[in-house]
Amino acid sequence: MSTTEKTSPPAKRGRPGLAAAVIVVLLAGAWLASSGLSGWFEEETGAIEGFRVERGNLSISVTERGNLTAKNSHSLKCEVEGRTTILYLIEEGTHVAVGDLIAELDVSGLLDRQVSQELRVQAARNSFTKAKANLEIQETENESLIAQARLAQDFAEQDLAKFIDGERDELVALADEEISLAEEDLKIAEDQFLWSEKLAEKGFLTRTELERDELSFARARIMMGQKRRAKELLIKFDLPKRLAELEGAQAEAVRDVRKVELQAEAQVIDFRTAVETSERMLELEEEELAKNSIQIEKAVIRAPVEGFVVYGREEGGRWGGGEPVKEGTEVRERKEIVSIPGDGQMVADASVHESVLEQVTEGLPCLLAIDALPGREFHGTVSRVARLPDKNSWFANPNLRLYKTEIVIEGSSKEMRPGMSCSIEILVDELTDVLKIPLQAVVHNGGRNLCFVRSGREVEEREVEVGQHNTKWVEVRSGLSEGELVLLTPPPGLLDDESSATDPGDDRSRPGPAGAGGARPSPPAATEGSGAGSRRGAGGESSRRGLGPPAGGTPHGSRPDGGGGAGRRGSAPSSAAAPSDRSAGEGS
């Protein structure tokens, strides 16, 4: 309590509250009278009783808020790898022509890398040139070694052929000739010795001369034997040995040629690998240099088409939407910086709660009310519903799952601009000639949908079967008759407190008269196969606006109780497909 409140007299403290209560009552009465809702209530003994069950048409729809975007929009994204900072950004809404400067990103790091990369390219080019020269040198040396080996092979083959074709026979002939000469020498020596013996017998020769001639004869005979044995050794051993040596030399020469060729091939492979490696390294360094140059060029973003500029937004904001980009913002690769909407058709982007996801399908008709174009209604069609929830909606509520939905607007006009907010009513179904009552007249308790029917001064608790519903009305399939009076809130003490107790801190668990500002009631449990509206969560509230009052009905987005809804005892009614806490239209 403030100091002022402590010093104020008690009588004066009560007067402002009393005046405010009177004003609220007067305004509520005026609104009921002006909106034609006074027929909703029956008065007995001066108290608000309820609503008469009526028959009519009931529109089942899902209402969402959305923003306009151009269907054919040119998105300009950051194409610089990693993260960078926006140094310059054109003012949003500026009309640009093709080639005008839109944004400039920080590339100081890329410029430093460009200098280093140029040095690496030069080093790689030198390595490539050296590797090619070494390869040429090795190939020339290999050619010389192979030529020498093949020449040696030719010589070996010639030596073998020479021996086989002539040298071997020549050696044999030479041995025969030496034997012939030895035979002649032996014959001469023998004749000389025989003559000398005759002369010695007659005394013409001395004994010494005779012995000399005898020795010459013996020597010639020994020489004759040596020549014959030499021939035999030549034929038996020397010639085969020589043949084997020449054949071995010829085979070795062939192997030497093969060995030199293999060695040359291995050495060339090494040098060629070095050339290919250095060439590939040069290509990679040149590609990196070119890529870095392109990155520097992409840091300057220019308009590809004519139009006006719309800023992109950062993801991950507190309530699912981020702040628009600006100068000094750090952006990552593929992050949209700006977009330039194209001329033509417009679309509305909305987010649909998971509770009504099965109802919202592609092809459903829609009604749109654009905030910037009041009094005008536009038609559209659901063109796309995301298969996965939008992760950005989790920031506001980890249990909230919203699915991005796109609505194509028919008859788009130039007055529509990207970013304009709008209300979207997705028309799910149209029920005709059905019984309907206000949504808060149904209480879900103990697994049953209950209504409280007044007949005179008696109140009857009655179980009902409900069908489809929107945010204000629910179809009654059985349990009620047209014209019966149903209460908008259960009478105090009629429901069992234990079975109907909810969180005491929740306004929905507190009973209160219709229109007294209680929390909005949750929808009743629907029968199997019934449709539903949309809702953010069990008993959750939404601040989204409706589309304006339909002909002959209450305003979209207003509750039948004329206020925040009537609180009630008992657990919140459930639904097979829960309706939206946001406003929706209804037919009548």
C-alpha cells in the first residue's frame, strides 16, 4: 500500500471503485442494446438467465493473423561464407533500379586471405614447373638407358649367332689344321730319324746327332698327340661352354632391357605423380584464389531487378519473429538480407496451431481483411501447409507448435504491400439448419458434456451430444430442443466441487456471471467425426482480431457473453479437435 492510500479517508477510497463499476455496467448495457444481443438472455426476477436454443446456419472456420508477402519476390542473401558484418545497408522502402547498391559486407578478412592466397598460387605454380622439368629430364635419361640396354642385347645376340654360324666351325677347323701340321712335322721328324739311323750305322753321324734326331721325332709325336687331345677338349668342353656363355649373355641382355624399362617406368611414374600432384595443387590454389575473389565480389550486393527494398529479419526472436537486419548486424551465409518484391500476386503467411492442423488443408477458401485497407474484404485459397512446425514459435512457448501456412490472395492490387498485417478466416465447413448454442453454455465434467436447462424456476442438468463448433457457437446434435433456455454458467454448488475442481489460481475455475470478465471457457468435447475450430491451447487466450461483423450476426472475435467469457466451476471441456481461442465468424 502506498503512502497516499494510507492517508486517504476510507470513504474516499471506495468512491473510485464504485464509479468504475457503474461505468462498466452502463457500457455493458449499451453494448448489449446496440449489438442486438439482448435477445440472448431471459430475465426472471431481474437476473440474467441464459440463451434460447436456436436453429440456423453455423460457419466452421479458423481465424489467424498473418502478413502479406509477394509471391514472386527476389531474395538477396548473404553469399559470403561463414559470418560477416553488414557495413552498409540501403534504407528500407527505397526504390532501386537494376544494378543499384543494396548492401556491402565486411571483407577485410577476405582481402588479407587474398594476398596470402596469391603467394600460395605462385609457389604452387613454381612447384608445377619444376616437376614438369624433372619429368622431362628423367624421360630423356630413361631413353638413353633403354637404348644402351637394347644395344647390349643386340651385341649379345650377334655374338651368339657368330659363334653358332661360324666361329664354332672355325675353331674345329683350326684344330684339324693344327693336327695336320703336327702330322706333317711328325712324318718329317720320323723320316729324318730313320735316315739318321742309317747314316749312323755307316758311321757318317755321331751318336749325339742321332739322339738329336730321335728327340725331334719324339717331340713331333708328342705334339701330334697334344693337337688331337686339344681338338677333343675343344669339341667336348670348350665349344659347349662358349655356346652356353653366349646364350647366357644374350638372355641377360634381354633381362637387362626389361629391367631398365621397368626402372624407367617406375621413375617416370614417380615424376609424373609429382607433376600431377603439383598440377592439382596449383588448380586447387587457383580455385581458392578465384573463389576468394568471387567472395569479395559477392560482398557487394546490387539490385537484380527494379523495386523497393524490404529488410530481412533475424530468426530466433523472443516471440518467434526476429529483429530486422541493420548496419552492424552479423549475418551468416544464406541469411536473407533484403528482398525486392516483384509485381503481381500477393500471398499471406500465417501460422496455424497444431490443434486445427488436420482441418486446414490446401484448397480451402479464405476471407482476408487487411488492416491497412479497412472496409474491404479479399478472397484467397490455402496453397501450402508446412509439414513440420515452425521452430521459431518455440521461443515464446516450448509447448507451442505452429505450422506455417500460405494463402494466395485473389485479385491482388497495387495497394497491397509486403509486410502489411491482415486477418485470415479459413472457411473449413458450413453447417445448415442445425441447433446451436453459445460455446460457454456447455460444461465438460466427468467425461460428459453438460448443459443446464431452466424450466420455470427449476434447473435441470442435462447431458448433450455436440458436433462441430467455432470460437463462439457449438452444434447440438441431441439432448436439447429448439427454444429451450440454457444457462451460460452452471448454478453455484450444482456441480461436485471435487470432480470439477481446477487450479484455484486459474480464473476459469471461478464461477461468475456471463459478461463479468471471467476467463474464456474451453470448447466441449466433440463427438467422433465432428469438426472443430482452432485454439492455441487449453483455455489459452489470443489477442488476434476478427474480420468484422457478418451480416446479421455478432462481431467476429467477440464472445457471446459480451466480455472475457464466463468462468465456471468444473474442469475445462475437452474437444476431439479443439477450437481456436481466436475469433472466428459464424453464419446464421
